[in-house]
Amino acid sequence: MKKHLMTLFIIMLIFQAGCSMQDQFHHHSIRTVGTVSKEYPSSNFIPKHMNVVSIGDSLTEGVGDTNKQGGYLPYLQTQLEALKGIKSADFDNYGKKGNRTEQLLKRLQKVEVQESIEQADIVIITIGGNDVMKVFRENINNLQLDVFQAEKEEYRIKLQQIFDTIKSYNADVGIILVGLYNPFNTWFSDITEVNEIIHSWNEVNIEVVGENNQALFVGIDDLFLDQGDALLYDDFFHPNDKGYQLMADRIFEKITNGETLSSLTEGNFIVDEKETSS
């Protein structure tokens, strides 16, 4: 176990060498115009405006996106604009590569981020991958599963603080937490401990989501498990364009659950409880 994890840690450092920790905002807005529902007198009759705030790490910033438009965001934009009842959608992207939960908590104190969340209908979060990497770095001489279990509890506390902070800005906002994935599964499928760690930390994600109203967990680990490095960028760590597209597909699928989002801009989105435990 220890030998396997040390080998993987060295590989992770190489793949993440391009991820600097500079503390700058990567922020852009995307505006879309959709179609008017012909149903009357349903709530879809008058198309509504929708605000989405994306926060988190490199998956939100869009590292690996060759178009440099924010990873999964433009794909999700295209899908949302086709929905009945959505006249337009604005996305505010506050993703920053290298961010961990503690750094995201500090970023949430920024006035610009707070004001965006106050006006948001949905907040989408990608976080946790760098927290796992921090455990690797700080415990390279004692890489045991129990070390990750202990650190996982600290991650749980900070993740709940992130949810609490968001809700303190906007009690009605819907929160979507995107899960973790293992980018090394194809090349190092024999190192089963990494999958165990990712699964265990995703269980924390699911539990925290389950303890919060108007929250949804979106798992993506199976996407990368099935297709491996075909969905990864040149660094073999971050998603490529296809990977981000599949992430957007999964997010859209989960938040709509096969229905139009007639009440999405009122802070209510459709959740199949069976999905939150999958």
C-alpha cells in the first residue's frame, strides 16, 4: 500500500506541475437566450432569467479546456438555453486551480463572490481534489488509508462550512456539488487504494449534501472509470473538452431529472433522492 501510494504521489506531482497557486480570479460571464414555452397558463409561460455561480478549483476554472471558456460551463449553457421557461442564463465563474476547501472558504469572503451568490439561482461547486493531494504531500512518509480517513473528517467540516456560508448569503439558492474522480485509473488500475480513497471522500460529499436542503450531489467518477485517459487533457490529470462535455451532460441530467426546470429560478430544482446515494 505504502509503496503504491508513494509511486502515485510522484506521478501526481508531475501531472500537476502546471497548476500554480496564484490567487487571482478567473471570472467571465456567459449570457444565453432560450425559447418561450407555449403552454398556458403554466409557470413556463413567461420565460425567466437564470443566474448560475460556479466556484471551486481547476475543474471550475476549466484547466484542460482548449477553448478556455470555463470547462463544462459552455456545454451546460447550451443545454439550459434550450429549456422551456429559461429566457436567459448568466454564469459567473470563480474557479481557481489549486484551491482547497480552506482556500475556497476565504474566496467566499470576497465581496464580488458574495454579491454574485446573493443573486444566484444555483451555485455549482467542484472541490476536494486538492485536499486529497495535500494529504499525499504532507504524509509522504506515512501513506496509509487511515491517514486519509482522519483528514477526511476535517474535509467534511470545511465542506459544511462552505455550504453554510453560501446559505448565509442566499437561503433559497440551490447548491450542486460535483464529485471527485480518479484520473489514474487507466494506467494504474492495480493501485486499488486510490479508488477506495476517492469513493470514501465522495461518500462524505453525499452525506453533506444529504444534510442540506436544496442540495444535489453529481457523481462523475464513473465517467472517467469507463473511458479513462480518453477524457483527459495532455497533462493526464484534468478533463479534456470531451471530459468537460460529459461533466456538463451529467450535471444537466441530474438537475433536470428528465423534466423542464419550471421552478429552477425560484430556488427549487428537481431531485431524485435515489440518485443522491448512488
